[in-house]
Amino acid sequence: MKRVIKVLFLFLSLMSYAQKADLKGHVMFRQDKSDFPGAKMFLLNDKKVILECETDKNGLYQFTDIPVGTYDLLLRFKDFKEKFITNINVASGMKNIDIVYPDPCVASEKICPYNHTDSIIPIVYGIPGGETMKLADKGLVHLGGCMVSECDPGWYCKKHEISF
Ligand SMILES: [Zn+2]
């Protein structure tokens, strides 16, 4: 009896080894949720890249016939910050992981790079209205002009005349 169970167990574990699954998903731009083509996708198992692919023109990626298991997913696009998604549990069948990219900028803290917290005012972007102009005249806000990217600085140090 013991032997039968042993054989049965071996058979079952072999079965689960043989199970394959697909991992797929949709990568979207964070701003407007539009498709993100050309992002390099790396599938990692035990910290090693085992497969890679690229999102197509519709922002879709797919890894097919991968063994059931736990994976990490790494997204890389040009000079953008990499995105890591860890501990993806892929069971049999199809696993869907949609990704919004890139991650939002981390707002800078109200501390001057020269390490003081006084004389720091917020930066206001865009065409200033009358109120904003008054505040700027009083030195309470700094006019930053048009916003260039999502990662524009949020603070201005009056002492050192720098934005951060
Ligand atoms: Zn400063």
C-alpha cells in the first residue's frame, strides 16, 4: 500500500511538472492608458531571465507554454526606469498581468539639496493668473513656466536659487 502511494505521488508530481501555462498582458501608458508598444519584457525564474519578448503595436505581450510556477516580470524601455513585478504565481491555464507604465514620479521633498528647509517655496507651472502673480511678487511662489514633463521639480530654494 505504501508503495502504491509513493508511485501515485511520483506520478502526480510529474503531472504538475508537465503542466504548462501562458502569461500575457497589456502594457499601457500611464497618462492616457493608450497601448505601449516596443517595451522589452523579461520573464525571470529564480532571478534568471528565461524568456523575453516585446510588446506589439497594441501593447500586448505573451509568454506561452511556460511551466507552472512563480515568476518575476521585468519591463524595460529605453532610458525609462525599469519596472519589476515580483512573485507572479502562474497556475495552469492563462495568467493575465496588465501593466501601467512608467511609474509616477516621486514628488520631491521640501528639503533643499543643501540640506535646509527654510526659504523654500512651491513652483507653479503654466500661465500665472493675477493671484499667482501677486504671490510670485511677494516671493511666496516661484513661476516655473510651462510644465515640460511629469517629473518637473516641485520646489524652489530662494537661498540657492535652484529648483528640485
Ligand atoms: Zn537651498
